[in-house]
Amino acid sequence: MAELDLGLHCSFSNCNQLDFLPFQCDYCGKVYCLNHRSITAHSCATANKTVEIPGTGSKKISYKCSLDICEKAELLEILCSSCEKKFCVHHRLPEDHQCPSLHQKANSTSSHTSSVVLKKDNNSVAKHRKKVLNPKQQRLAAKIALMKLKQVAIGDKNIPDERRVFFSVKRPKNDKDLNIFVSERWTFGQLLDKAANISGITNANNESFSKKIMLRCKNSDADLDPGMNIKAAVDANIVFSGSALELYVSIA
């Protein structure tokens, strides 16, 4: 009897197994059996290389998620501040990628301090700690807050409505939050400078050996990179229009 022309052979060297339900790699385009379908299993040479950004013609490095069971890659590098590995948006939180820091039995205050770059003193950190919202909960909270923010926020009226991103910023030694809108083209560094200037806070971030003004998302308890573009952060679900942020002074 002639062999049925069904399935495909695994492309992994020394395997060549016939699989009736093969998997195709999103990066190299080759097909693999169940055992070699992950990027790690077949040592994909295409992952984490430059990829073309659709509609722009430009190229950028993609960053593969470090979780073995995930094959996603992001155009933005998302680092876990505890284990310092790269992850996709869905696995960026410690509990989502089973970060080793979750299993450490060190003192909770010192553990929290070591997991975040440039934190306050121990008493401030203990006071700050609260429940972290997942991305879905953050989006909902921001959506609710956005309705009010659009009525009271201040900002440059020359920014087109479709480019405005709204934030509520908690300020040190000030009981009243700063409700502000900025351009999606800004970086978090520009937002930090603007908020500090409006609030009368001395910003000496460019000076060595001085206390730094930092900006973090209150709902995720994550510091925001001053060099990151705000639109890119919104697209990656790191923050949302309507998110609650916080300015704080780090210890040198």
C-alpha cells in the first residue's frame, strides 16, 4: 500500500519525525513536531533579531520573552527588576513568570526594596506598599478616571485631542494630585520635568550624587523609564490614558 501523503516532517536536525499536526515557528517559518515547536527547543536562529516594523520600512530589535512556554517577542525591552530577564507584556509581572524573588524568604521590606530601582527609605517603602493591579484592572481604573480627568486636566491646548494622554500625578508633600494631559509623543522624562516644574519641585536629576526625582505607575508599582515614549508605553499596556502616577524622591 502506498504511503499516505499526510503531515510534515520536523525540520529540527536529527529528528525528522513525521507529525500529522505540525507547528510552524513564527520566526523562522519552519515546521516542527510537538517536542521541538518552541523557540528554545529548536534553537531558533531567527528569534531576537531585527524585524521590520509594518508600515514604516524601518527595522528594530525584537526581544523574546524569557518564559520557556511563551514564544512572543516585543519591540520594547521589558525587564523584570528582580531577575533582570526580558519578558513579554503578558508575563512582565513577577507572579506571571514565577520570578525567583517570589520564593525568597528574606525580610519582606528588604525584599521589596531590592526589587525596585532607587526606592525610598525603608519606612517610606513599607508605607507605600499596596495591592498591585493586573493590566485588565489597570485599564478599567484608568478608563473610569479618564472621564473626570478630561474635565479638569491642564496642559498645552495646542496638542491635538487625538494625541492627548491624561494622567493624575501624586506629588510629594502635596495633598492635591496634579491632573495633566501631555502629548503621546513625549517621553516620561519630559512628563517628569513638566510635573516637577508645575509643582515647584527642584529637579537635579542631571547632577551627580544628588537625590533623584522618579516617576512610577501607582497601580502597577513599577518605575517608568524616563527615556520611554508615552505612546509606546500605552500600546504595550504599561500605562493607560487616565493612569495614576506618582512623583517621588529616591535616596542617592
